[in-house]
Amino acid sequence: MRRTARTAALTAALCALAAGCGIRGTAVPVDAGSAPSRASCLTRPAPAPATPRPKTQTVTVQLVCASQLTPVIRQRTGPGAERTVDAARALLEELRRQPSSAEEATGLSTDVPQRLTVAGPRRDDPAGTLRLSTPPDELPQLGLAQIVCTFAGTPAAEGRRSVLLGGPGGEAPRSYVCTDDTRAHPENLQGD
């Protein structure tokens, strides 16, 4: 009789463990972030060519991996950009480019639209403004965060952490800041 009670209690405990992991359901929605990914998000810089190519420069762009931004170093051929808008165009070109097979293998992607272009400020814009061919609020959130964090701290943003972006219309440009939180949670990026 005792053995039957113990067996029943043990069976009941095992059934309770098998039914769940001890986390109770809730009626309140919980945003726990994106699902975990098996992608490593680690990239290795491209090996230096045996014979240096003329006018090659190293640039860092922010690509998407597991819903976060990851810095990726790329080699770019062409003259260095001295003007703010030229630097922005060069970086945007890299962001629009599809990741290489090696980058894709580590889970990297880009959300920057292929046809997006960038121009300099209008006459009434604050200095350092960059005008995108699509309003920033209409871009994919990850793509906008990629642009802001790629431009921040470079000649495209005149070395500042904040980036002044406007669209093709008459709206005033807004300031976007790239922080560690922006890289970890690009969906939270907001302009001022």
C-alpha cells in the first residue's frame, strides 16, 4: 500500500514536470525580444591582397544579425571621400550591397533598400544634414538603424555620434543618435 502511494506521488510529480517548465502563463503580453539564433554573427576581415590594390580603403558598416547590428569591415576600391555627402554615398553603397557568401554564412543581412540614395543639405537645412530619397520614417527600422550607426562617427556625420537625416520632402531633418542600445535594439531608434 505504501509503495502504491509513493508510486502515485512520484507519477504525479513527473507528470507535473513533463507538463511544463514551471513558468505560468500570463494574460499580460511580454516582449522578450527576438528568438535566439544559431548564427554566430562573427565576421573575419577579408584577407589583405598579396599585392595592394591602388586606392583601397577600409570601411566599417553595420549589418544585421539576429535582429541586432554587427560591425563588418570591408575593403572598398576608390578614392577616399572628403566631402560629407561623398562619404555618406560611399557608405550607403556598401550598405545596399548584398552580403558576401561568407557574410551570409555567419547570419549577416542588410535591410537597407537597394534604390535608396543620399544627397546633401538644402539651403535652409542645418549644416551636416543628409537627405535620403525615402523619408527616414518610411524606411525599415533595421535599415534606418544600419544607416545611422554606419554614418555615426565618420566623415558622413562630420565625426559626430548623431546623424541629421531628412527625406525628399519639405519636412525638417531629425537627429538620430547611435548608441550601444541602438546596436542591441535597433527597433527602438527614434529621431529628435
